[in-house]
Amino acid sequence: MKTKSKFAGMVMLLLVFALSACSGGSNGTNGGTASSNPDASKPSQEASTGSDQKEPVTIDFMGHGNPNEKKIFEKLIASFEEKYPHVTVKYTSVPPGEYSQKMTTLISSGKVPDVFYVGGPEFYRFAEAGTLLNIQSYLDQTSLFNPDNVWKQAMDRYRFDGSKVGEGDLYGLPKDVGPWAFVYNKDLFDNAGVSYPSAKAGEWTWDDMLEAAQKLTVDNNGDGKPEQYGVGAYSLESAVWGNGGEYIDYATGTVKVNEPAFYEAMQFVADLNLKFKVSPNQEAEQAMNAYTRFINGQLGMFAMGPWDQPAFWELPFAWDIAAWPASPNTGQTATWLGSMGFAVSAKSKHPQEAFDLAAFLSLDEQGQRENYQLGQAVPNLINMAEGEFKEMDKGPQTRQVFLDIIQDYGRPNVIAFSKDTQWMDTFNQNASKVWNGEMSAKDFTAQIQPKMQELYDKGNK
Amino acid sequence: MGTKLGGYRRRELAWLYLFVAPPVLGFLLFGLVPILFSIYISFHKWDMLSDPQWAGLANYKDLLGDEKVYKSMYNTIYLMIGIPIGMVLSMLLAILMNRKFTGISFMRTIYYLPVISPIIAVSLLWQWILNQDYGLLNNFLWETFGIAGPNWLGKPEWVKPSLILIGLWSGIGGNMVLYLAGLQSISSTYYEAAEIDGAGAWHKLTRITIPLLTPIHFFVVVMGIIGAFQSFSQIYVLAVDGGPEYSGATVVYYIFQHAFQYFNMGYASAVAWVLGILIFVVTLIQFKLSNRWVYQD
């Protein structure tokens, strides 16, 4: 049955192509022009809904994610197909680890899905190679979309001006925004008689955090391996940026890890274990990672993204999120704000429908609602995030923190603006020398900076 | 020759080519073409998205100055320590298994089992066994000997020994079977003659068994070295991102990273070719040396 209908669909498609090829001169054909020059192709003049005389169209859509995410998207796609009866969506979900490989292979063999996920370095590589459709003109015409109601911080990730990411026309729409938040176990704080971290940025500093962590670190049997730690997997990005440091200055392409603001912050994070013993060391981390410790109620402070909510809802203890501790040197705090996006292939034969799908998945109210209710993300729509999302009665209580990160102190991941990530990988591969105390952060960063610079220049300039 | 083939013979030949064609075509299409293409691409920069750009010898030059190439090469050669250890163990095992007692085929099966177990599943099991805090191995060491075991997969200096250990466990069975075959092809007349001359067990082992097994030794060494140069899967599972301080990454893992994480296909191809030539040269040397020590009757 299924193959039969597929076959019928293909025959129909062929007929449609034959017909549209004959009707030359009409204004908005979806065929060849789009693939040869995506920038020049204008969206079709017809309204996206309403007319029943539509040619049936099949859109390939590829993404990745956990089973939850897959279920949500299957639902979303079903409601899209209801709204656009002439469009059939073929949805493929691959394991996240294989996604980048699979996508690149598909692109190089010319079988790009019409709509697909892009994020960070991939977006840069794909946009630069001309794989992605410039959707600016489609956006300007759609009625689905009010740009003022979508997080600018998320949209800007998908701008590309021909050489740089972050500026220029839009080549993608956000699938989500992922504020990396500071989470703490309220029960442990209560038991130790420590007051909660503040949800307001700048009020709670590294020193406060350290003091709390010291009270929360417990070694009952005295074997030198605490059963309960104060803080785990403390974000180096947060420390560095909060301290006024930078990994890199993307404007000039200079790696800046060897500057004091950077290595001081790195030393602080390393000392949480080395000097103060309030954080698991590398070996302990490898034996049981901070996530497991937190879930087990053996870790006072940790980090989470919105996608961790479903798992955390099951926890037997109370928890909440707070602002990341601020650097006492600057009084500032920061963290990273992740994002994944939807892009449309420059070679799509049906750019209008593909765009409609991407916009629907990104911005449809019902879809966004379902998504946040299942604890997958913060809504892309600002009024929804600030309204019903914030009022939601499931943890974390202080949902404003997520919104603060998006609006105020969240920053793109370090590698979001570089297409080749070897320079950061080399840093991470060797940073254990600092984490295990073999080298000071100052010496290490001085030693690694030239290597990182060389790799960055080679891969990105 | 000039002799004309008869119709029957010609038809026979046609059938022959027809039957031979699928594997040959398969090799040409999926073996030779990619191999030749990788030579071409190793002189280019190619990210798989845009067209390859001519780079001349740049990839090969970069490779010479790339410390990670040397590091991963060092790791790869380090892992070869496992080959002689594995040879001794699997030969001893084969000698033990080369007798007749009830349950012998059961025993042989047990030792062969790791060879047919899927490597990814096995690696995941080992990851659990080698865990520092709650792994089986360290618990055993602690409870039996009172030794606090190291962080096998977490410390740069322990990653490679761990990998060798796993390699031994999964490789011994295969070599054992080879040695068994070798043992069984040794004629018992040698041993009988030696016994008459008054040779003990030790002399029989060192003067008859081991020398007559040299063709097997040779095969095991050659295959072992080629296999070690190509090791990848265990590394991929057990040493995430090359392991701590890149201490577990092999050359093939490095090639994989460049090809499918950084999408530097040109560079990956260049490293792959250098590796390929290296394997070829090493194997050639082994063959040249073999007539000095391999006993052929």
C-alpha cells in the first residue's frame, strides 16, 4: 500500500514538473531558478494558504534528537500537513552524534533534505558553501511571522553576510534557545543552613559560591573522597566571560586565552577542586559525572539547560535555578546561550513550502506551546516565554533566570562563529593539565595560545 | 598462441567472466575508484561541500609539522607491545588446548568467543569493567590484593596499557586457533624421534614445536602489525575525543577526526596515504626478513 501510494506520488510529481515546465513565463515557478541562484529567487506570489489548486509537494526534513523530540516533531508535522494539505513531509531523525557526518555526506552527494537542523560551526560551513537558502525575502513576505516577537539573540545566530556569521540576511530560523543555567539542590542548602543563591545577576559572587560550596561538601567517612560535593562541572565559559576575559576576539581573529582575565578565571575554576576541594577532581568526575551526582542528590550546585527539565521533574528533592555567580573583579556574570536552527536547502525544489515548514516549526504557537510544556525548550516567541512559560507551575520555580540569560548575559558558545573547531578541541584536550594541577592556568594558557592561534588561522581565515 | 577456441570453451569463458564480474566490479567501483580518488584529493583542500581546491603538497607538508600525527603514531606503535605478549599467550594456550580431554571443544569455544563478539559491545563492557570506582577490575584488585587500582581509562599513562589488555583479551582466541592448526600439522614422528634421543618436554617445545610454528609466528606478526596500524573501533568507544591528553588516539582515529569531524578530506587522505605506504614498507621488510627465521619445509 505504502509503496504504491509513494509511486503514485512520484508520478504526480513528474507530471507536475512537466506541466510547470510548459507554463513558462509565469511569475513564481518553484523549479530550476531556485537551485541555480537562491538569492535571486523570489518567493511565489500566491498566498501560502487558502487556494485549493495546489500541486502536491513532498518536503524532506531531517533532524536529530531524543525520542521525546522526535515525538513532538511528528505531532508538529501532522498539524502542519493539516494546515497545508498539499504538502507531505518526510521526516528523518538521526542520532545526534551522526548528524553532522550524515548531513555533510548528503550535501556532497547532492541529496540535501529541503529542511534540516543547523547549529554553530555547521551553520557557518554550510552557509559559506552556499548550501543554505537565503530566506530573508520569504520572511519579509510571510504572515506567520512577527520578527519583534522572536528572540533577536536567537535569530542573529542565523545571519550570514557572505563571510561572517551574525550579520546580514537570515539563512535559518531558530529551533530553540538553550540558556545554560546555574541549578542548585534546595534541600542540601536547607540542610546545611546556607541561604540560596540569588536569581539576580551580579548579586551572588564567586566568593559567596565558594563559601556555600565549602559548607555543602561533606566527607562522612573521612576517606578523603567526599560523598557530597558543593559544586560540579562549573562552567569555564561563565567564569571567563564574567571575569571580563575572552577565548577569542572574532573581529580580529585573535585567541586571547593568555590574558590575565582568562587565566585567572580558569585558575579559579581549577582551584575549586585543587585548592578548596569543593568540586570533584577529574578522576572522581570520570568515575561518576557531575550530572549523576546531582541527580543522586550528592551535589549542591550544577548547571542545566531547559532540555534537562523532564529528567529533573522526577527528582525527589527540591531544586531551582539561579544566576551564575558573578566575578568579584568585575561584578559581572555570563553564561552561554545555545541554539539550534532550521535551514532550507538552496537546492530545494519547493523553497516556499520548505520555508513554510521551517517557519511553522520555529514559530507556530501551538508547536511552541507543546514544546515548552514537554520541557524541551524556552519558547522562541517572546510573548509566550514571558507569559505562560514563566507562569508554568513545574520546576524550575524561578523561570525568569532563563529569560534573563537570553536577554542579558547569555552569549553564543565559543565555537558558534568558527567553522573549524580544532583550536578549541586542542584547548579542551590539553586543559586537563590545569584541572589536575600539573600546570598553572597562566603557564598553560601561555603555552597553548600560539598553538590555538595557529590552528584557528589555518581553519578559519 | 593463435589457436582458436572452440564454441564450447568460449561459452565456458563467457560464463566465467560473468560469475567473476560482480566481485571484480564491486572492487573496482567501491575499492579502486575511492582509492584513486583519495590520491587525487590528498593534493587538494576539500570540505565535501564546495569543490576541491588544488593545494599541491601543502597537506603533506602540514602533516610533517603536525604534532598530533606524531603523537598518534607513537600511540599506535606503543599499542604494538601487545603483539608479542599476545603471541606468547596464544601459543601457550594453543598447546594447552591441543590435548584430548572431555570438554575440550567447550574450552576452545570459550576462548574463541571474544573474537566473534562485536567490538563495540565488548568495548562498552570493558569501559564498565575498568571504571575506577565501581569497575569489576579495581574491586577485584582491592578485595583480593588490597591494591587501589588506577584510573584505567582516565589517566594518560594508563590508557594505552588498558587498550593493550583489552586487545589481548579479544585477540588471543583468534591466534590460538591459528596456532592449533599449526600444532596439528606438526608430524608426531619428530616428537617420537626426539623422545628416543632422550629429549624432555622443554627441549621438545624449544627445538621442535616453536621452530616448526615459525610460519604461524610470521603470519601472526604480519597481521598483528597491520591490524595495530589500523586500530580504530575500541579507541572510538573507549577514548572519547582521543582520550585524556590525546593519549589513546591512533593514526586511524586521527584520520577519522579530520575526515568526519573537521571535514578536511584532503588532509585526512594525505595522512591515510602516508599510513598506507608505511604499512606497505613495514610489511615488505618483514617479508624480506622472513627467510632468515621462518622455517619452510
